[in-house]
Amino acid sequence: MTALASVVRMLCQFRSSLAMRLTVWFAVMAFVLLFAATLLMYWRVAAHLTSEDEMVVSTKLMLVEALLSDALPPPTTVQMLANSGESYLDRDTFVRVLRPDGSILAQTDGMDSELPAATIPSWRKPTVIHGLSGRPYWVAASKVNDNTVQVATEADDEGRLLAPYRGRMWGLFGLAFAVAGAIGYRIALHGIRPVRTLVETMRGIESSTLDKRIDVSRLPMELAALGETFNAMLERLQRSFDRVSQFSDDIAHQLRTPLGIVRGQIEVALRAERSSADYRDILESSLEEIVTLSDLVHRMLFLARAENQAMALTREAVDMGREVLAVHDLYEPVASEAGVIFDVVIPDPPPMAVIDRLLTLRAVGNLVSNAIRYTPPGGRVTIAVGSDKEGARITVADTGCGIAPDHLPHMFDRFYRVERAGTGGRSGLGLAIVKAIAELHGGGVGITSAVGVGTQVTIRFPPS
């Protein structure tokens, strides 16, 4: 019992260990299978011995019948069988011959005290009964020349034969359980080794090593999907970390210049007494820089929320034609002042889209503002709306200076600016905000341009 309690305590200590759980299950399954196989074998051996016992009784009965049929006196027949030395496995064999009136004609010595005639059934098929001493016997009976023949033999020999093996069998079960446990533990350790490797790899990944990936080619099929999921998660984490790092660098870079200007102006103002007009000029200049900083901060916060999908959209069914007309009315004075022709192209009927109206107007306004700024006097800016199986679209095209091909892949990056006339004081966030708004809607944005010909930017919205 003490040893069993120790085993139970050990299993409780390792209840959270996958290897131990697998080991216990393997050992239990091996024990169950071995027990079932041994039990089946035991049952088959016992059934075989029982069949042999039935055959012995039936053979003895047929032998008596044959001898009596040859007119051999019953006493002589009984004496021959009792002293023939043919008893099966040294078991006691009893033979009795009864007259038609039920009196005993001949019987084996001691049979009447163990198996009275009335206790033996009269049918030929061997059956088991218990004698007066409580011992079991196989018995059978038949009729020969009007006499009744009764044959009996001990029925507990299979128990005596199998009893020594039962103890050995339980010992074998215990040994098999221990061996199966040891083998199962080795198999479990080998099976969970890839899991440990996976854990060690993940444990070694830090913010500075997000580029590390799990080698899924060395993982078993069951863990390969898990490894690929981890790699995908690491890829997302690396992108997010890089985005945050770039965001911090961009903020530091963009805030440094206006803050430096404000600080310089204030320091100059404090060095000596100045007139009210000078102080007013310094304050107005500082205010301009502060407004620029405020606008930059608002744009950066908007962009951060949009890129992290933290902005809720207020979707509604919108007439795209009516909305671009509103943008046209808003920017027509600006275009006229710049000497730029501002057109709108709307099909009949105008397309509908389920979008956030205010955000969409902001994106289109950014595109129109850029187009007017970079289009020389006499040029043209056009807003066109349309739709197809991929959804609704808004295109802003201009006949401005255009963009060189090597700049096009970066035009939607934050703070990316092409050095050209009219870019002074621009933050480089306008197109990045347009892209973020399009992606918030589940759509996208594309740009084409040719130097000296013009630029075309298209916002696509998914089908409603």
C-alpha cells in the first residue's frame, strides 16, 4: 500500500506534465490490451479443458457400453475400468451399473458415498454436479440392455492446472505495466520534443529579434500548422513594431523643425527689448508654427487610429454624384484663383455606395487639393465617378507636372514628399490619409502618373 501511495503521489505531482499523461495513457492502454489478450487466452484454455473433460466422460461411457454389449459381466467391467490406469490426468473415475429396478448391479468402490445413484441425471450429455463432499464431477448416463450405466470423473482439474499460472499472470501484468510505462515515457518525450523546441524558439524571441522565424520544415505535420500560425503572428508583430518605430521616428523628425523655429523666435525675442510690432510679428510667426504642429498632430492621430482599425465608420447609402458635386463647389474658388479648370464627370444614373460620407469627402478633398496645387495655370483637374463589378470608384486626374516612376511606389507612405515646386510646408500625410480611409472601407487606392503629362489617383470602394 505504501508503494501504491507513492506512485499515486508521483502521478499527482506530474498531472500537469504532458509526457506523464501520455505515459500513463500508454501504460493503461497496453495493460488493458494485454489483460484482454490474456483473459481471452485463459478462457480458450479453460474451454479446451472443459471440452476434453466432456470428451473423457463420453469416452468412458461409450467404453462401458461397448464392454457390456459384448456380454462382459458388469462387475468385471467396472473392475477393469477402475484398475486400468487410464484415468485422465490421474483423476478419480467412477462407474456404476443399475438394474432396471434401480438396484446397484456393480459400482466403483466409494462411489455410493460420494455420488448416490439418485444424484446423477439420466441424460447422456455430460454435465457437472457436486458430490456429497462438495467436489465437482462430470457425469453422464445411458441405457445398456435395460440396465442404466452412470459414469463420473472429477471436474476440477482445469482449476488445478491453471491455478499456478494465475499468480504468474498477475506478475506478468505488473511487469508489462512497468515496461509499457517506461516505453511510453520514452515515446512521449520523443513526441513532445518538437513542442519543446517550439517553446524554446518562441521564448528566445524579443523585440530585437522579431525577424526570427520557426523552421516548420522540421516540425511534424500536426505542429506545422501551429508553427506557421506563430510565424504569421510574428510577421504581424514585426510589422506593427516597425510601424510604431517608424511612427516615433517620423514624429520626432516632423516636430523637431517647427519646435526649433518657435524656440528660436522666443529666444531672440527675450534677448533684448523690442517694439510691440516686433513682438507681434514674433507671436504671429510662432502661432503659425503652433498651428502647423497642431495640424500635424491631428493628422498623425487620425492616421494612427485609421491604420489600427480603431476608428468606427458611420456607413450610409450615398449618391456619389451628389458628393463629388459638393467637393467641386467647395474647391471651385481655389481652382479659379489658381487659374485651373475644374471639371466633374458623373454618369447617369450616378453610382451609389455605402460609405462614411465625411471621411470620403476628406479623402477626395485631399486629392483635389493636391491636384490643384501641382497643376499650372491653364491646366485641368477632373473628378470622375463610376462603378463596375468591383464596386464604386472616384478618380481625380490632373494635367500637372506629373511624378517620376521611381517615386510612385512611395507616394502613399507617411511623410514622403517629392521635391518640386509648391511642396513647401507640406507634411506629406495627405495621400497616406487617403489610403487609410480607403482601406478602412475595405477598398484600396491606386496611382498612375507621367512626368509632364499629369497624375491620376483612383479610390475604390467595395460593392455594397
